[in-house]
Amino acid sequence: VPSRFVRAKGLSFLPPLGLGLLLGTILLYPQYLELTASPRMLGATLLAGLFWCLGQCAANIALAEISLAKGAALYNVNTLINLAAGLLLFGEAARPGSVVWIVSGGLLLFAGAVYVAWAQAAPSKERDLKKGVLWSLAAAFCWGVYFLPVLMAQKSDPQSSLTPLHQL
């Protein structure tokens, strides 16, 4: 989103993002050393980071094509992926009646995103609607699945002493 306000296009946000990640790596280096002791968790966190980064790239490319309002509504469809993962992979619904409410809320959210995506925007704010929608949905997918590798690794090793700070 910050690249939208400085008129940057495409992947021009990568150098500042890289500097931020380098700083974060330096500050969290002790946690990184502990994480390397668990190859499965290290691989899961690296894969999660890759998904997050790909989602960020896709969102920035989408914002070069469509307005921020449309892009944000569409890439927040990642909530549907989160709902599906919670229900299907992790059995997070307390009872069958909860599933109905969760699915209904997710569908309502999706309907709102579709409505916003097809709303008419100022011509100066959009270039290629189809391309922007596809990139936004790619971002939604990446951000919807980025946490799955870590959760699956935690599920396979519930005794792990690693905390979310280690996975950051």
C-alpha cells in the first residue's frame, strides 16, 4: 500500500522491503539460531515467508492496475481460505451449527468483495481491471495459505518449544 502513495509501480517496493527484512533478521538473530535446530519448522517458516512475500508482490502489482479500494476488497478474500482451512484442516468449528454461521459469514464477505470489484472507479485510478482482479486474487491466495506450513509443522510436532516470535 505505501507504494501506492509514492507512485511507485510494480516491484519497486522490493529494495525497502529487503532492508526491513534485513533489519528484522539482525534483531531476531537469536531466535533464528534456535529455529535452525528444528529443520522442519525452519523449512515451514521459510515457506510461509515465501507465500507472504509473493502475496505482497501480487498486491503491489494489482495496485498498479486497479484502485486501492478494489484491490483491498479482493485480496481480503484470503479470509475465505482461512475459513476453509480452519474448518476442513483443523476442525475449528465447535458444533455443526457453527459451520453454517461461519460459511454464511464467509460468503457474505465474498459477495461484498465481488460487488466492490465490479463497481465503477475513476478512469485515472484503473488501467486493466481483469489483470488487477487476477493479481489481487493471487495475493489473496498467497496470504490465505501463508500460515498453513507453520501450523502443519506445529501439528506434527506439538511438543516444540518454538514460539510465534521464532517464526517471525
